[in-house]
Amino acid sequence: MELWGGGNMGPVFRDGLAVGLIDWDYASPGPRLWDLAHLA
């Protein structure tokens, strides 16, 4: 396990700009590459 990943993250917008990512309903331990792949 490298970290606790979000599993299916999505952007958070404020005034039309993406300011963060959130969505932890599928959080689980896993490699960093998996979270990076979900963002792509």
C-alpha cells in the first residue's frame, strides 16, 4: 500500500474554476498511479 486513494475523484469548482478534488466513497489503499489514472 502506498496511500489511501479516492478511487473515483472528481473536481470541486468555485466561481467556475477547479479548486480541488473530492469523493471518498470508494476510498481504499492502493498505488498512487491508480489515483493519477482516475484524474486522466
